[in-house]
Amino acid sequence: MHHRRRSQADVTEGSGGIWGTRHYDWSDPNRVILILDHPARAGACARGAIAIIRKANTATSGIRNSA
């Protein structure tokens, strides 16, 4: 964990030589947003976001990728 605030955290996660940084944001009690930065093989970085949203006793998630 690199930084942790009241409703956010920045961490590095991975294994087997594949690591990426993550930014978690839980400032909205009905939604957690996870922003992923994955190192690509050519040295570039792939970026994506996952939102987990609470809806009437269930949770749904959506993934959005951006290069």
C-alpha cells in the first residue's frame, strides 16, 4: 500500500512478475471504483476501471477499458 486516505487507497498488486498499480475509491457508500494500471508487454500501460455498485441487496459491476 502506497497511500491510504479515509476513502481511497493506492496499492501495487500482482504476482509471478506481473504487477500493476490500483487506485481504490469508496467515497460513495453505494459504489466502489477500482482504477487499474497494468503494465503491457511492450512497456506501455493499459488502463481500465471497474465500478461495483450496490443495488437493492445485490451488487453489479461494470468494466471500462481505456488505452
